[in-house]
Amino acid sequence: MPAIGAGFESSFPPVKGFWGRALVIAGRALRRRCPNCGSAGIFTSWFRTLPSCPSCGLALERKEEGYRVGAYMFNMALAEGVFAAGFVLVLLLTWPNPPWRWLTWVGGAAVILFPIFSYPFSLTLFLGFDLLFNPPESKDF
């Protein structure tokens, strides 16, 4: 396993294998916490994060151009997936007379509001996804 930053090793619970680490990271990310150490307080507002985690010091945005585009992609995929699943579920439950007007208005509102609601979760999930496949190095702290 590649060298991992001190904050990562000391705060990571003893889990076995890739899927165990993935579940721990996803759980932290879904609670809007640092995916590396689980610390709260990485957000200054709904849309802004601190430059680094106040607990482990992990840079919350890796030094790659366009890094946040990955979080936007996660956000849009999540929003579209939730919309599609909800749309199909309503169609199946109300067939043969689906409420088209209701689906239009509620679906339109959902595709506008859900990405706003889910952005911080998508941001931490993307960071966790990145940490899972590219473990932090000393330059990331």
C-alpha cells in the first residue's frame, strides 16, 4: 500500500479491505465530515469549505486544475438519478393514469432544488472517492 499521510492512518478505524475503507469514507462524506479523519467543521457555508481540514490538515481541494468539476459531476449524476428513479416510480405506481401535470411541476422543481441541497454531500463524496483511489501523501497535508 502506498505511503499514507499521518492524519489518514491515525484516524482511520481498523477495517479490512477496499470495501471496508469505502464504507467508512462514504459514511463520513455523507455526514459532511472530512472523509480522511471524520472531523466536522470543514464547511464555512453550504457551498464553501475551508482550504484544509481543521483536524488532520488535509487539503480539501487537491492541487489539480478543474478538481471541483468532479464534485459537480457527482452532484449532477446524483440529481439526475434521483429524478429518474422518482419519475419511474410514480409512473409505475399510478399507471395507467399518471399525474402528468404533477410530474412536470414537481419534477421541474426537483431538478432545480435537489442539486442545491445535495452539493455539499457530493463534494465530500467526491473527495472521499478521490482519497479511496489516490490515498493522500505528505504533500496533501
